[in-house]
Amino acid sequence: MDALLRALDSPFARYLAHKKAVDDRALNTAVWQKLERGLAGQSSAQPPRIFEIGGGIGTMLARLVERGALRYARYALLDTLEENVRCAPVYLAHWAGERDLRWTWKESAGSLEGQGLSIEMQIEQGDLFALPRAVREQGWDLVIAHAFLDVVDPQAACAVLLSLLRRGGLFYFSLTFDGLTAFEPPFDPPFENLLLQRYHRSMDQRVVNGRPSGDSRAGRHLFSILADLGGRIQEAGPSDWVVFPRAGQYRPGEAPFLRHIVDTVYRQMALDGDIPPERLKAWRAARLAQVERGQLVYIAHQLDVVGSKP
């Protein structure tokens, strides 16, 4: 892991590398098993066509292979951040090397081979709402949005994602935030309650490039959104982040993950004119100190859904 982190030249990419293990423990088992059953029967002659939006550095592809859910595929990963697109081949090269798999990469195309695997990969920078015709007309077998639908307009995003699917194709939308952020032990509860309330409100009010880009209760809203769009949810369940120390020690990667979360709340709330700056700085300092002492507990409520386009 240390060699990988040194190779990733982006702080956010390093956060995503740490986050993978937290996500692995959070993903809903019943929803994942339904996804695996939907991917059963894949073959080299007819590999499933998979499109992932907001794919980051490729941790979902790695997870699908690690868990035996994917052996053959034509996999397209799209992300808006140049740093993620740049770091994804680096991450996948290190990940593949640790598993004696062959990763080849040239420009925006790569492949993963070995141990019964044959996966073709495209990694490109782009916007879900400005997809080229070749992507829109592909007729994908599976679309994936992981920890993504709460940072965009979920109604608009789901409409595009379902439009990409062939009839009978699957969607897998995981770790969609659903309205709860909590830190323990208590620290200035009246202030922190206000802080988190306004933090959630900032998600609902976020606008990017003139477009609504957030929903603090996106997880629960997926049920009505997908039904309205003709999607059929086959399984759903919670996928909460629950990060806590064991005998004063965090699992590998959890401490930097927690520091990133605290700083994310701090940076966002520093833009809020109604939050006193000195109290916000004191909150950040106290929560980061608890991470260093192995005391901070963090909980975020999220939901996973898997389903199909009839």
C-alpha cells in the first residue's frame, strides 16, 4: 500500500485508495449478491458491456474482480476529474501486480489478463450530461454509479443512466448518501448539530455549471425516481460507513480516511457565512485530535440498490 500511495500524485486519489477498504465493509451484501447473480453466465465470446460513471481510480473494477463477480468485460470508466483519470491506470497497475495479473495501458485504453480474466478497459475524463453519441448508443449491459448520485441531481443522472441500458440491462447504484452524518464522542453538541444540519443543506443547495448538483437524501429518493423512470429495483439495503477504533487503533487506511472527512466538512462549512470561523476551527482541531488519539467514531447513512430496465 505504501508503494501505491507514493505512486499516486493526487491527495484525492490517495483518499480514494484508503476509502476502498471502508467501502468494502459498508457495501450491502444482499444487494451485491443480486448483482453477482445478474452477472452470472458471462463469457469471453460475449463479455458484458459495463459503464461506470464517477469511477475514480478504478476501485470498483478491482472489487468486482477480487470478489469473483467479473471475469470478462468491456468496461468503460468515466470521471470528471483529470487527476482521477490520470491516477486510475497507476492504481490498477499496482493492484494487478500484487495479484500476478497483467495490466497493459496505452493512452485511454487498457486490458487486464491472467488467471482466467480478460477485461478490456477504457478510462476517460468526461461529464455524464455530455456523453458522446458512441457512448449513448452502446446499449450497455450494466451501469454503475458508486458514491455518486448524491453529488449530482439524482433525477437527471438516473434518467441518463437508464437511457444507456439495453432492455433487461442492470443498474447498480451504491453508497448513495441518505441524510445522516454523525461523529462521536460528543463535542459541543449544539454547535455540531447546527454544523451538520447546514452541511447537509449545502448538499441540497450546491450548483455546478448552473446545474443542481447534490441531494442529502438521495438514497431514499432513488425509490421514487427509479420507479418514475421505469426502473425496477430488485434489491436494496443500507451501506453505512461505520468507522471506529478497536482498542484505540484504526484499521489500515481509516485514520487518513477520517482526516479527509473532517476536512471536507470543515472546508465546506468555511464557506457558510453563519458558522463562526473560530468555533469551526476549534471543532476541526478537536475532531482531528480524536483521530490521532484513536477516539473518533464516524457514521454516515447510505443506501445501495440494484435493478433492471424491463
